[in-house]
Amino acid sequence: MGILGALSTAVSGLSAQSYALENISGNIANSQTVGFKRVDTSFVDLIPDSPVKRAASGSVMAYSSLTNTLQGTLRTTNLSTNMALSGDGYFVVAKNEGSEALPIFNSINQFTRRGDFKLDANGHLVNGANRYLVGTTYNPATGAVTGSSTSPIQIPDTSIPARQSREVLYSGNLPTIPKPDKYSQSDPGSDMIRPAGYATDPVTTGTVVGADVTTFLGESIPGGEITLYSGNGTAVTAQMRWAKAADNTWMMFYQANSTPSQTGVAWQSVSGTTPITFDANGQRTSARNLSIAGMTVDGVTVGDIVLNFGAGGLTQFGDVNGQATPTITQDGYAYGTLAGISVNTDGSVMGSYTNGRTAKLAQVSVAHFAADDELKREDGSSFSATAESGPPVFGMMGTVMTGAAVEESNTDISDEFSKMIVTQQAYSANTRVMSTAQQMLQDVINIVR
């Protein structure tokens, strides 16, 4: 059986090397395929049962050896919906068995590293292999989850409605000695407001009328400005000023009307006639929050506003310039439409809106497996779970997601060429074994002639 065994072994060698060449060919063909994982070939010897002294080297079988855990190079793209994973894990994708207009998704998800996703006409994120990205979709206006966490993401083309300003956060420092335009170091009390010079006393009434605007501007310092929004999204700019009424005692005004009549209210105190006070150490002693009822600016009704100074956000310390240094924010905004999409490192898909707001649109599902190389290969650079790979476990788990990037194939062309040369030589050597065994058999046949 020696010669016949050699023939059989050589045939197995030809088959194994052919299989290896097939894998090499596939790797080279997919060297530019996004998210492709090359397939290496492992060889296993097959030994017949025989005594130790008669053990033969045996024939050979070829098996695929996956390289799913070997990451390809990340390449930056110009498409914000492209995604790449750094570390373990796979995008969860669904296969559409219907049409793009009426998709019917297979209930069994697949897994891929191919992240060249883009939006289709229905707002789904679809990669180049026509696989639909799975995750959780959110309503950008309310933040509520829409749909299932195991269904394809569908980016909502939803606008964000206007939100009325309800709270203004105000922090900063007021100078111990303010320096308004009328301040003079040689004039004691010129750092304060002087009610005697007003047609209507702003301290006792909490208002500045049109006839007193020039005087008021000369005896107060700027307190910053903030854009506020009414219930229908109309924007108005609220100007604020500080007037010192006495030591450690201030009044804050906002401009209610920029074009008032002589007797009309131009500036309105945010706290009526109640001053805002500080102790000798410059810490605020008055209320943390002030309520402005029915705030109106230049005829636009903003509504009720809570002015929040924070726990220690407003102080009174010496300042060489004698000016306030405010930081002001508010919680309202205008109507906005979707202007752009970005992907964060934690897998959240964020929407940017024309009103300057950002909102979470979706959360991408990322799956992990105990044995990545035991996944079953599918077309489209996708995989399916097997009993050997174990069930998917979802979550980022240290994996970092990069937006506007894709993972390239992990195929190394030069390495594949080297393997191809070795495979070709091994294949040729097996053919020589076959021709030699054939010649030896011919010699045996010639003996009996």
C-alpha cells in the first residue's frame, strides 16, 4: 500500500493546497473591502492507525482559520454617518428581505465590522453590503425611546419645537466700588444711584421711566445681555444693568422697552423694590432665586422667568475696573430642523439642529462574543452567531467608536503574495510525488511483461 498511500496522500496535499490558494485568492480579492477579515488556512495531518515502528507521516486536511480579532487600519472619511470600532465588538445589522421602499427585516440579526453606513430615503443607516444598522432610536424632541432596541435604527426627520425660556442662570462678580460713567473718585457716593436726580425714584418704585434713562445709564454698570425666547420661539435680547443703592446693596434691572415714552417704563427691576444684598465678605445674603412674572421685552412677552444666582454664583469683591463680570445662560431656544449628524465614541448618534441644539437620535448596538473566530461567515462581511461562538453580549465594554471613519480590510497584500508562492511550490511538489508514484507503479507493471 506504500505507493498507493503516497498517491492518496499526494491527492490530499493537492486538495489542501488548492483550498489554501482559494483562501489566498479571496483575501487578495477583498483587500479593499471595508471591514473584511482575511481567512488564513491551517493544515491538519491525518495519521492512519498503525504500530509505532510503522507510523506513517499521513495525509493532510485544510481548514479555515478566521482573523476576526485582528483589527484593520482605520481610515477617515468625509461622511459623518460612517463608523469604525476600535477594540472588540461588532455592529449589529439586519438583512432586508423586502425592498428599500417597503423593507422586511430578517428576525435573526447578523454582526459585522463594516461601518460604511449612510442614510437611505427612509432614514435607515445602511452599509455598502445593504445591511441595516440595529440600535435604539430616540425622539429628539422628547428624548423618549421609539421602537425596539433590536430593530434597525431609523433617524427621525423631526424638528425640535421652540421652547420658552423659563430659567436664567446668572453668575459673576459685582465690584465693591462700581465705576459707572458718572463715577469720580473725588465725588463720594458717585458709585451709587442717586434717587434725588430722577423724575421717578427707581429705588422705591423698581422702575426707570423714559425721562430718566440717560441719568440711569450714567449711574449704573452693564450687567450683560442674554437672548430669551417666547413660547412661539420669538427671540428677544434682554439687556441687564446693576445699580448700587447702598453699601453691599444692589438693584438689578432689565430693559423692558428700548423706545419708551417720557413716562413709560424703560427699565424694570428684577426683584421689584427688594434689593440684592451681600455681607462684609462679599457673599450674597439675599434669595438665591428671583421670580420675574410676565417678563416682557420690547412688546414680546417672554413669560415667567426664574432668575437663578446659584449657591455661590454671585459675589461682591473688589475689581480694579469697577465693572461686573457676568456669565449668563438660559434654557429656551427657537424652532430648529436637523442640520447634521455625528457619532460619539460611546456609540450615540447625535443630531445638530439649526437652532444650535443637539439631541440624541440613536444608540448603536455593539455585540461581543466569547469566541470571535467561531462565528459563521456570511456574505457582505457579516457573521452569524454559532453555538461555539456563544451568544452575543451587548454594550461598548471598552470599545471606542469613531465617526466619519471606516475599518479597512486586514489583508496584507505582500503577506498574501508570500503565502501564494509557498502554496504554489507545495502544490507543484505534490504533483511531482504523484508523477513519481505513477512511474514506480509503471515499473511494477513492466516486471510482468
